[in-house]
Amino acid sequence: MNPEEIMDILFVLINEVSVMVTVIAVVVSSVNHFKEVVIDKRFTYKNQIVMILIFGSFSIFGNYSGIELPSGAIANIRDIGPLVAGLVGGPVIGLGAGLIGGLNRFYGGGFTALPCSVATISAGLIGGLIYQYKKKEFIGAYKATIIAAIVELYHMGITLILAKPFDLALETVKIVIIPMTLSNALG
């Protein structure tokens, strides 16, 4: 792919991020479970299930709104949902959302199904562990942006390690590393 095509992927993914951020803002302002978890720190079973389902849905949206490449891999923003779930709700919510997004990706098939599903599940768990480490406080937008970029670079590394054939994985990573890292970090 040439640089123009890579930029096209970036612009589509950033557009999808803007849609997701808008939907998250609407949901956060209208669903009481967010306030109870994020502000009041009330982690009832029901609140956690609702948060897992919502952020898991964001992950599925991030997958299906992605761009399928000639290799069959998908340039996407799937990891945003689980990562944010973990960062604002802890490891149970992050891991739950990651499992929803990761399993959805795994059953979508393709040569990147395993590494991409592992990366999505890991994104939720990483966000949740950071939440625990920071004593249940949100780390702020700047640090969340840095963490999202690091998680995407981890995603690329997992893809190179687990996807076969390696040559196809490397070519795919070369195409998506900039658009996915930037768009997921901006999300």
C-alpha cells in the first residue's frame, strides 16, 4: 500500500473514533450505571454487567466499522472499548468487555484472529490493572492516550508473534501500525 492509502485508513478510523466518542458521551450522560461505577465507585453485579455489555458492544462496533485489508486483516478501533472499560471500571469490567470484543474477533476468522483477539482481551485487562494500580482513580486523558498507543504497539507485536505466515503478518503490520496506533490513542 502506498502512503495515500494508509492515510485513507487513518482518516476512516479517526472518523469511527469520533462516532464512538459521541456515542460514549451520550451513553455516559444517560445511563445511570456509569455514574454509579465511575463516580460513586459502586460496583454492583448489575452495574458491572451493564458496563461490560456496553463497552463490549463498543469493541464489536470498533471491529465491524474497521477496514478489511487485502490480506483479510481488519484495520480497526476494537481495543478502545475494553481499554476504556478497564481504565474507568477496573479489571472485571475491562476483562469482560475484552472477552466480548476478543471472542467476536476470534470467531470472525482469518490469519490474525488469534493475535487480535488476544490483544483485545489484553487491552481490557491492562486498563483494569492500571485502574487497580492507581487505586481506582482515572489516570487522566494524557496518560490514557499514551497507554492506548502502547497497547496498540503491543497489539502489533502480538500479531507479529502469533500470526502465520510471518511475511503476511509483517506486511499487514506495516500498513496498519500508524493508522491504528494514532486512531486508538485519540479514542
